[in-house]
Amino acid sequence: MNVSVRQFQQPQLEQDIAQIVKESGLDPASLKLELTESVGIDDTGSTNSTLWKLKELGFHLALDDLAWVTPR
């Protein structure tokens, strides 16, 4: 699931995503939230806090396509 910078800056993002997942019955661990590189540029403290909250909810996080790259 892609999350734009604009969406990421919404104060209730993690609560909204948690509610959607709860209502849908999906397992957060089965979803990957993909963020654009520019998500953390403006407010790194807020970005870090939101990322940890989403991780605690059980989501897998990726930065654009970087998570798809496998180290050799």
C-alpha cells in the first residue's frame, strides 16, 4: 500500500490505518506500507514517531522500492 507525503503528514494517519485494517479484518503483517523518500525530510522527529507507531501495529514498512532489493 503506497502512502504519499501528504497522507503521511496527516496527524491521525496511524489511527486511520489501524481502523481500516480492523474493519477489513486484514492482518497488518500481511501488508507493506510503501513510503516515498521525501516523507521524512521536513520533520524527522514526527516521521520517526509515526514510523514506530505503524511498526508497532504490525505493518511492514518500505521506502519506495528499496525493500525489494535483496543484498548479495
